[in-house]
Amino acid sequence: MSRAINVDVQFAQVQSLCVKHGVDTSVIEALQSGGTRVVFKNADDTAKMKKAFGSKLMTGAVKRVPNRLMHG
């Protein structure tokens, strides 16, 4: 199971919901195509947050910001 999910929720809302549910993240990044990509530290947290985000989970391809632009 992947620890990464994409959600149709803004960055700040993702952070808030993760704090509310007491889960740790490895990475939270805004998606170029809209929404947010979240990588959790373990599979249990990923499963918990998939339920928490519910209908806001995104399926299919998304466009990420190129890594070189994020760290440049």
C-alpha cells in the first residue's frame, strides 16, 4: 500500500485535519493540477486519513510541481 494520497483539499486544510487526527506526515505538497499530495509516515495513518478525507480523495493522474522548482 502506498503511503501517498492526493486530495482535493487546500494545503492548510490538510495540515489541520492531520493534526486533528493525530497523524504524522512525511511530505505535504500542493499539486500543479490543483489539490494536495500527502505522504504519511505509515500505512495505518494513510488508511485512517483516506477515511477522513472521504469524497475528497482524488483518483487518476495528477500533475505535480517538478522537484527542481520546489528546491530551487
